[in-house]
Amino acid sequence: MNIALWIVAGLLAAALLVSSAKLFVPKEKIAGFGAATRWVEDFSPGALKTIGGLEFLAAVGLILPAVLGIAPVLVPLAATGVVLLFVGAIITRLRRGERATVVGDVVYLALAAFVAWGRFFGPESFIG
């Protein structure tokens, strides 16, 4: 179970790290990547930088505290934050009528929920 949690946390952190490029890539360029990225049109550049910053912090929070052994309780808290982030992403996509692209967000939400559960209450808890 511990290995599965590490793999899922690593995959999730990698996806969030790539997605945090919003910090550096202009809004217009992101919107031009395809239909799955048109949601950026609903947000200001400052809001996109905030979302990118949260994704970067989540990626760091899923891995670094456990690897360093410093406050590993932050891992399930970061995973819970990722769950909330993807709830917001799903709401945004549904509001925009982008039902086809919701599937990926639901998968990421499920992965984050698995890490949050596994590190909060599961057999490999960092809390207890």
C-alpha cells in the first residue's frame, strides 16, 4: 500500500508541476493549446498565476515533507487541497459545458482522494 501511495503521489505531483506552468506561460498561449485549455479565458492573468502557484505548492507538498521527514502531516493536507482544487476544476468545466474534458479531472480528483485517505486514515497514515 505504501508503494502505491508513493506512486500515485508522484504521478499527481508530476502532473501538478507541469500544470503549474501557468506561472510563466501567458494566458493567450495557454488558451491556444486546444479545447481542453479554453477554460483559462474565464480567469484573469492574476487568478491563473494564483492557480499555478497553488498547483506548484501542492506538487511540493505531496512529496517533499515525506521525503525529508519534516512535518509529513503536510502530505495528506496537500492531497486534500488537491481534491478541492479539482472540485473547482470540475465545477468550472461543467459550467462551461466542457463535459468531455471532465473525465481527466475526475481521475485526478480520485487519485488525490486516495492519497489523502491513505495518508490520513489508511494503513500508511502519516498522522498517527
